[in-house]
Amino acid sequence: MALLDENSSMSPGQGGKSFSFGGRHVVMLLLVTVAAGSYFLFSSPEEPPEDVVETAQTPLPVLEPTPEPEPEAESVRPAPPPAEPEPEPTPEPPPLTHILRVTSDVTGTQVFLNRRFLGNTPLDMANLEPGRHQLNISAQGYEGISRAIDISDTPVEVNIEFRVVRLDETIDVIHKHRLGSCQGQLVANLQGFHYQTAHDDAFSMSLDQVELFEIDYLDHRLQLKVRGGRNYNFTDEQDTADPLFVFHRDVEKARTRLAQGHQPASNNQ
């Protein structure tokens, strides 16, 4: 209205022309505004159609028919195995002969027969060669023992006791007199010395009665003296004094062990 008033205040000659030109513009502007508003008001944009996703249906599982159980086969009994032939009877071993049994009071005692090692005690051997043999038994820390044995159909049993003192020595000697001599055997055992002869010089003395017992190898003489009594000198017919030396050595070993308190054997072996 102000616009119209301003235009209306113009002169009549100018006012008609100005109003017609400005009015057309205003009308056109209003029409455009109304048309645009109507367009936006009544026309709504169409939403794009949604994509339709087709879902494939899962086929239902097909149930297979359960097979009918097969009929059980009739059990067949196995045929019995053929009977085994009866074993032949084992022949009995031949009886043992020529038996040697050796025992000892010392563990690990070694046994030799004719210098051939047989084994350790307790020893039980059979089927040995019959006849006379040399048996040697040895144990560590003790003097070896030698025996002559006869192997025959009768079993030979030998028990060796190293822990006891044994004395049984014999030697052929000649007793030298002041005038002449006589032959005999000198025996030494746990009971003492015994000179056995057909002459009147035969004697016996206990080990405690011995005052002197010596060997003179070069002079080939064995001396034995009774304490506070007679003196005896012996020799032999051998080329050397070896037998006299061995006899003296073995007797002295036994006498030394007895003096040290070792137990004498229960028998004179």
C-alpha cells in the first residue's frame, strides 16, 4: 500500500504509466511465488522402491527309510582240532657215576683236580675219569690243601675246614746214632711227634715237649730235641734235603697257628 501511495502521489501524467509497469511486475512476482509454493506443497517426491530380496526356502530333509535288520546268521561251531599225538616218553638219563663232592668252611674255595680247575665250593661233579687223582683246594688267606683221592663208582666226599689247624705229616728218615743208624718214619700230627721204627729208638712226644725243631739244609739234617731230654738227628736217602725241608715247613706252620690260639681240627687229618 505504501508503494501504491507513493506511486499515487505522482503526477497524473506520470503516475498512470509508472503504476502499470510496476504493478505488472508485482503481480508476476506473486504468481511465481504462489505457483512455486503450490508445487512444493502438493508435489512430494516418490520414494524409490525398495529392493526385494527373495529368500530361497531350504528344502526339508528327506528321511530315508530305516533298513530292516538282517536276520542273525546261525552260529557255526568250529570243528574240534585234531587230537595231537601223545608225546613219546622222555628216556631217563643214565645214572650219575664217578661223583666228587667238595665242601668248605670258606666261601669261594677253589677246587682243582690234577691242576685242572673244576669250580668253587660247594662242588658236586659227576662222570669224572675213574682212578687216582690229585685234589688241590685253595682259599684266599689260607694255606692250600692237597689230597690224593680215588674216583670210583662210590661217591667221594671231601670236607675242607680252613679255619681249623690240621697236622698230618709223614716222612721216611734215617735216625743217626752216635754209632750207626736206623731207618723208620717220622710222623707229626696234633698229638705230637712219633718216630716209628723196628729199632729200640722208637719214641713219641707231644708238641708241648718240643724244645728244638730245626732244619740244616746244607748238612742234610733235621734236628728234634725233647725239652730237658734227648736230642734226635734225622736225614734221608734223597739227593737233596727238599723232603726234609718241606716236612719241617708244614709242621712249623701248624705249630705257629696253634701257638696263636687257632682251633685244632677235631680229627687228625
